[in-house]
Amino acid sequence: MRAVVRATGAAALCAALAAGCSSGGEPEDGGPGGGRASGARPGQEDTTRGGTAAAPTPTPSRLDFEVDPARAPDDHAGAAALAKTAAALPEEFGRGFEKAAPYESSPRDWNVLDASCVWQRGKLPADVLASFTRRSRLPAAGGKGPVRMSSTVTVHRTESSADWEMAGTLEEALRCPDQRLGGAERVTGLMSLGSAYGEGGNLTSDDALMEAGKFIDERIGGKATYYAWHQARLGPVTLAVVVKGGKGFTSLQLNRSAAEALTFMKKRVREALGAEK
């Protein structure tokens, strides 16, 4: 699947999910919950200056992961068990995160963006075995607003079906740059960017995408904060993390927390489905 970009500003998005997107501000230590931050931080010394830069490491021609067909679930029960195992736990987003309410969804439903750009909960299509969402929150504290994160794992019958989901997700931002999440929540100004393995820094999944925009909760004043949707595919499984940012947190902090949780999710899928090398 080739990259789909909406608007010229999409270049500001991060295709590599292991890195955050900088909003131009200096991040505080760790993510919004005080979790570990991966990669070089702004202001960190560049050790290549004044010396010989190391030669770039060649990109492998294919992802170092292959699904073992014997381990891939072929019914709802097995797929639901995998989805629940892989979905991120609150602490994987960072220190201070806790269960949100409602905490978990039914693995027999999944989210659908309707013709009016409103998200609805619908029944699984025939080519999807299970889809499970787990929600976490970081309460408001110290003058900073609440942060809401959720992780969704969807297990398809085939890799082709999972790939079509990725393509459809990218197209949704084109069709509906403004979306109603439900109740008083909405997002605006969405931009999307997709990267197949080996493109845009994606070296950890068969396919990856990111959406970014503004999140508005009308129940708490309606002031816009940061919103992002990170999604990756490993074989027939798609893994998504949704970020609803809080006042006082940079996009870099929030994306780092999301990327850490997504890393845990990928690791568990690899362990559950990976073929012996």
C-alpha cells in the first residue's frame, strides 16, 4: 500500500511510530505519565559532529516477522483471546495512567465511520474474527488537563483483509477530516500518512499509518487539544492507539507514550503468532 497524504502539512506527521512528533516545544522528561522516552531528546549532543559519521545501516529487504499459519487464530474465540492479550494496559502508556470507564469493549463489535462522519459501534464484518478496545486515562493534575488513550486490536481472517482495513483508515481522513467520536467529543483538521515496511522510517511492521488533528471535548470547555491515531499491521492483525491529548502536553510527549504502548502490543503479537526463524 502506498502512502496517502492529505494537505501539504502532512509532512509534519511522523511515519516512524517509534518516534514522536515535535510540536516545537521542549518536552519534559518522559511521556505524559512520566514513562520512558526513547530516542535522542532535543538538545542532546550529536556525537557525529567533529568526527566521521557512521555509515548508514542498510534497510533489510523484508520485515523480520512471519506469521506461523498453525498459530494464527481461525475462529472468534482464538482471535478474541489474542486481541485481549495484545491490547495495551494502562501502565504501558506511562506512570499515572489508570483504567478508564468503560474500560473494555466487546470483541464482537467494531467501530464504523458512517456517511455523516460519525463513529458508530457496529457488528463485525465476515472477514474480521474479533476487534477489542481497551481504554486508559491520565487524570488532570498540576495544572495539566486529562489525557485519554485507547488501544484496539483487530484480528482478520486474512492478511489481505487487514491490509484493506489499513487502506480504508487512511481514506477516512480524506473523506471526513472532521469527525464526531460520540457524545460531546469530536476531532477536526485530520491529516493522514501511511508507510509500508521500509518507507518513512517504518521498520517494525508490515504497514503503518498515522492521523493527526485537534481533539475537542465540549463537556470540558471545548478547547482544542492534540489528537492522533497510530496504527500498524502485523500479518492479519491491526494494532491501533488513539491519543486524546490534555492541556499542557506536547504532541511529542503524547506520541512517545503512544509509541511505547504500541511497541508492547507488537511484541505480544510477534510472540503469539511468529514463525520460528
